Amino acid sequence: MSEPEPAPFRDRIAILRPLAVRDFAFLWTGMTISMIGDGIYLVSIAWQVLSIENRPGALALVGIAWSLPQVLLVIASGALSDRLERRHLMIAGDVIRFIAIGALGILSIRDQLTIPMILGLVTVYGAGQAVFQPAFSSITPAIVPADLLIQANSLAQLVRPFAMTLVGPLVGGVLITWVGVGYAFLADATTFAFSAVMILSMRTRRTRKDEQEQASFFGDVAEGFRYVRQQRWLLIAMVGATVSLLAVWGPWETLVPVVVKNDLGGEASALGLVFGAGGVGAVIAAAVFGQRGTLPRKPVTAMYLAWALGMFGTAGFGIVTSVWQAMAVAFVTEGSITYLVVVWVTLVQRLVPDRLLGRVFALDWMISTMGVPLSFAITGPAADAIGHDATLIWAGAIGGTITLAFMFVRGSRGPEQDGSLATQEPSATAA
């Protein structure tokens, strides 16, 4: 009797199993390349702005321009993603971002960029992100089996830090050093074109029922709000994110590059190393979680603890004295945030009806990031008043403490207590 053939390598590694699904493989490939571009953007935009105006307030303005259109547009985009073909919205988002970042690159190469031009183009870029994100977040359950959802989300979160905070920043730093920041922007723009082609190759189509089609657009939006209000654990987490991200997001995005460039004397490559170390931490967290293939026994509690650690980690950037120390802080912080995101996304995808997923993810993004423009707005004055190191320390301490406080609000851990998780656990991965 012949011996059975060994299982393919992809099937032996649990986190890789979703790649056997054709459409997810296309989605994952496009996402990977696009997120490498996002990592290039992180380094490029910081270096471009600081080369024009070397102060935290300038970067803070760019952060406001990027985040504000997302807060304003994401609800409409989420409702559309539950009504229209999600692939089409994702392609539209990619095209918008391709145009905005491509324009940044051309103007940079011609040495014609000014801060107002950057603000305008970054606003368009943020609008493209608002169009893309709800459709992207809600399409995964439609293309992978329920028993592969954790692996699919873990694989997505593995790619995000690997591409966005490891490979992308390193490539961006090298491109800026060798050929200039304008060409780094153009490299980023091409990744959106590639992503659009991959999404166009997918076969998944919406399956929304005819009676759902008859609901009005505003009725859809209202239904999403009602659902989130009724699910206390969702609402509490979203509001908690609003407050914690208000404290942390602006200082993280604008002051970490200032620390690396001005305090540590680093070049663009050093900033790439710091972001890259965070990517390594996130990749390890996602890989371990994905290979395990199951949620923790108390997933909401674990989510809040990881979330708090990630917030507290921001304070570490205020006390670092060398690039390697900043890399260590980024490693722990990004690993914790990745763990949080995998748990959160999996919980939402399991517990929220598919017909509401786009709107719930859109509300999550809108409510969670509602304070982000304000976070960017106050970061510059705070850094001017008390110094960027003290601002980072206070931001991390406030963000982490607030997160822990929300964990103890009544109803915040409802899925652990009401049995809803047990009824939604796929049999193939149940503990």
C-alpha cells in the first residue's frame, strides 16, 4: 500500500489556509502590495513635511487633513458597502488614492510642493481611504468559510505590520536616500494600481436580498446606529477608542518622527528601522495568533489588556535615548495593537449579521477616530508648551489608563457573559 501524500505546506501552516480560497488570495496579494506602499508613505510624508517645515505642528496639520475626511465620509461609505458591490467601492478607493499620491510624487520631484498643496492632496487621500475601508473590512466573511475567519484576519494583520511598518518603511527610507522622496511617493502610488487590478480579478459578488435593496440609504444608516446602540459591548469599545486615540494618535504620528530625527539624530533610514521593529512585533503577534486558530477563553478581556499595553507603550517614546530603544518600544507596542485588532475584527465578524457589517465597521471607524483630528490639532501646541517628550509620556499614560477604565464599564464584556460567543464559535475551531 502506498503511503499517503503529505499535506501541502500551505495546509500544514494554519495561518496560510485561507490562501487556498481564490478570492481571498487575490485580496491578500493586493492588500500586501498596497500596504507596502502605505509604509513607504509613512516615512515619505513625514520626511517631506519636515524638510519643508521642521516642526511638529506641520505634521499635525497633515494628520488633520488625512483624518477629517474619513470621519466625515466613512458612515456614508459603510452604508454604501452594504448596498453596492463592495469590490467596486474598493477599486474606487484605490483609484482616488493613486491619483492623490501620484500628484504628491510629481510635485515633489518638480520641487513645487508646499504645505497647503500637501494638505489638499492628503485630504483627497483620506477620502479614498474612507471609501475603501468599510468595504474591505466587511468583505472577508463573504469569501472565506467561518472556520477560517480567525486565520484570515490573523493573516491580514500579519501582512499589515509586515508590509506597512516593516518592509514599507525600510523601502521608503532607502528610496528617499537613493532617489528622493518624490520617487518614493510614486512607488506608493503604483501599489494602489496593483491593488485595484487584484480586486478586479475577484469573483465574489454581493448577495443582498431584494427586500433589503428597497430600504432607503438613510434608513440603512439609521439601522446601523440602532444596532450599535443596542449592543453595549460594541458601543463601549468604540467610545473607549475615541478617548484613547484622542490621547495617543496625534503624538504617535507626529512626535515619533520628531524624536528620531531631532533627539536621536537619525536619518530617514533610522525612522524606517523604528517603524520596521514595530512591524516585526506585529508580525510575530499575528503569526502566533493565526497558527493557534482560536480566540482566547476571555477574548474581550484579552483585547482590552492588549489595547492598554499598546497605549501605554506610546509613553516609552518619550524616554528613549537611542534608536534601538525606540525600536524595542515599537516592537512591544505594535505587537499589542495587532493582537487587539485580530480579536476585535474576529468578534465583530462573528457576532454582527453580514448585512450590517459594512455599517458597523464604518461606525467603528467613525466613532473611534472622531477625536483624531483634535488629537493632531492639540499635539503641536502641547509639544510647544511642555516638550514633545513630556507630551508622549502623558499621552501614553492617559490613553492606557482610559482603556483599562472602559474595560470595567458595565456591559463592556457582554459577549463573555451572555453566551453569544459560544453560539457563534465555528465547530472546526471551537476549543
